[in-house]
Amino acid sequence: MAINLKKKKAALVATLALGAVLAFGLAGCGAQGASSDKSASSDDKTITVAATPSPHAEILNDAVKPLLEKEGYTLEVKEFTDYVQPNTVTEEGEVDANYFQHITYLNNFNEEKGTHLVSVADVHYEPFGLYPGKTKSLDALADGATVAVPNDATNEARALLLLQDAGLITLKDDAGINATTNDIVSNPKNLKFKEVEAATVPNIVADVDIACINGNYAIPAGFKTTDALATESATSLAAEAYANVLVVKDGNQDSDKIKALVKALTSDEVRTYINDTYAGAVVPVF
């Protein structure tokens, strides 16, 4: 009798334990299913884009979001202040797209990191400007004048191309976006080049005759393109090579969400917003 009672108790405990396991398993499956359904439903009409604050996030929030809302989409913008994470989260599928970089940077990133990111739209470029320092006009440049240029390869090449377009130097025919000071074949005014970090150039303008400043640094430093002695044109080699692009992971470029995003970001309304808001510091290329 005692043995039977023990057997019954053991069976009851086993049954209760099995029930608890099954109940927990079903609850877990139910929660997971609910989470997946929620994610799937939000993915249908929610577009998430990684962007740097200015001008990219501003353009998305102020101009693109209202256009997408009319098409039934919700735009969520996640802001980043570095140039690595936006590509990382796009590659990993945490966001649908990113908007912060130019095409040359994207190509280099893919090559170095082994990522699979592609451009789906050229949107804008932020032109280099040639700004006055001690010398207030190009005609007044003295022999041996000093020009401040960024010291990194990408931005120095842009600076040299701008100086060439302004008629101050001549580069080798094949220099292009890889130009360095070694590619200068003609320098009639014997310009001297002060190479410093791109972010530092705005701070030393008063110490040099003229300075080549990237739009990324000119805007927050208070420089206006209307004050520049020369700027990159929308048809220049630099504008083509350094156009800021909308980027997705390869394989996602034909989704309805991305097509809607491209349509909105390259619309007449966005072109007008960019031109009115940034007054030449940001130039649409679509």
C-alpha cells in the first residue's frame, strides 16, 4: 500500500512537471510567434533608415517623412555620429537603409569590410569651397601664397581638383580623384600647401591666404558657399565621385519599401527643400 502510494505520488509529480514544461514551451512559442508577427507587420509599412544628423537626418525627417506618410509608410530615422555603424547595422539587417556617405566611401568600405551594400540612389553632394583667408580674391593671390588643404587622401584630392577648376594649378591628366600634390604639373603662382586635418582647416583660415574646406565642416563653422571664391560644380568629377547615396544591403533594392523611399528622396519636393534650406551648401544631384 505504501509502495502504491509512492508510485502514485511519483506519477503525479512527473505529470505536473511535464505539464509545466509543455505550458512553458507553448507560452514561449506563443511569445515568439507574437514577436515575429509584430516584426513582420511593422516591416510592411515601416521604413528604418540610419543617418548622420546634418543634413541627412534633417532631409529625411523634414522633407521625406511627410511624403512617405501620404503613401502609407512610417519613416523611422536612427541617427549616428560615426561612419561605421550605419553600414554595420544595414549589413546586419537592423535597418532597411542608410543615408550618410558618398559612393567612393561606400566602395572602399565594402572592399575593406567584406560587406554587401549597394547604392540605390544618388541624392546630393556637399561641395568643397575655396574660402578667403588673408587674401580676399583669387586675382590678388601673391606668388608663393599659402593654401590650406586637408591632409587625408580623399579630401586632399578634392581640394586639388577644385584648385585646378579655379585655374590655379594643373594636374596630371590621369590624377582624378586620387590626385596628390605630386601630381601637380603646373603651379604658376608657386602656391605652398599647408596640409592639416580636414576638421582643422576652418580653424586656420585666418593664418593662410586661402583654404579648401569640405561642406561637412564649412556649415557648422559658419562658412557660407556664397562667400566662397570657388566651389565644386554639380557637373564636376568630384560631384560625381562624392555624391551622397542611399544604401541598402544587396538583395533588398527591389522591395516596395525601398522603391517608395527612393521615389520620395529623389522627388521635386525634396529638391526644393534642399535648395531652400542649405543655400548651395548641399546640392541635389537627381
